[in-house]
Amino acid sequence: MNPVVYDAGALIAADRNARQVWADHRVRLEAGIIPVVPAPVVAQASRSPAQVQLRRLLRGCDVVALTEHAAHAAGHLLGQAGTSDIADAAVALAAADRHADVVTSDPDDIRRLLQAARSASRIIAV
């Protein structure tokens, strides 16, 4: 099983208690795979302190900061791919850096960014 990076769609699905997302998350954790979530993705999905399921999911994840270096790399990648979603760029960069799969509800934009990053990361749709 490969490492994974979650995008906002995965977090939103977990917050809505999507059974398959939770089942896959549990399998990953039991296999010792800690999903990565870039901090901008958390900002994109977080809307209320009442999102108990979202916070529960994040307890089992490694939330990674967007450093200045990563921010410049994300901007460069957005320019190469012709897209504008910073969170998606952070996801694609995290996946490319870790040779990880991406769990997403937005496969088209993520695919464009992964191609621009020359990453062989797979996309897992939610």
C-alpha cells in the first residue's frame, strides 16, 4: 500500500461520514501509513468547530505546513499547470515529493498538477 495525500474532498467526505473514506483511512492506519494533509487543505475544508468527524480524521493524519519554499514551488506549479487552486498545488507537491497517491474528489485538476510536476502519483477518487 502506497503513502497517500488527502485533498479537501477527502476531508469533506470524511466529515460527512462517508463509509468508504473511513474504511480506507482505517486500513491505511492499520498498515502503518499515516496520510498527509497539507495545511491549506485543512483551511479549505474547515468551516466550524462543530466538524467533529473532520477533526477525528485529522488526528490520524500528518498535517504539513506550507513553508515559504513550498509556497514558491506551489506558485510555480500553478503557473506550469495553468490552474489557480493553492490547496490543490500543495497536494500535488506533497504527493510528488513523497511518491504518494492522492485521495481526491477533483481528479482532473489534480491530474494536471501531477503531470506538470512530472509525478507518477496515482489518483484515488472519492
